[in-house]
Amino acid sequence: MQREKKNFLKITFLKNNKIEKKNIGLFACHGGGGATKFFNNIKKEIPNNKFIGEIDFMEPLKNNKEEDVRKAIMWVKELIG
């Protein structure tokens, strides 16, 4: 049921909001399965955009939280120049 709810929310948001001609950085946190599939699915759902970066963190609250925060800040700084 939880998975169905997440898919419904994603589809509803992307279908109800026109997202085109944007520069998009994809950010994800996960429990260990990686984020590649998520990144690819989002790119397929909103193809008319420029994807300028991707970063993911595995269980950031359980692992090295401070290091992950530092990495996220550096990543954003690189994206915005």
C-alpha cells in the first residue's frame, strides 16, 4: 500500500505541474538500494529539462550525518557556481 501511495503522489504531482526548461539537480536518500532507478524514472517523467547533477546518500541519519551534510553543501555550491 505504501508503494502504491508513493507512485500515486509522484504521478499526480508530475502530471499536474508543468516542469519544462528547468535546470534540475536530483538529490536522494535511500536505505541501500541506490538511487539510479529513481533518477532514471524522474528523467523519463520530465524529459524536457536539463539535469545538471545527481547525488545520493545512503541512510544519512544513521551514517556520517555531518559528512553527508558537508557533501550536500559542496554539491549545491558546484551546481550553482
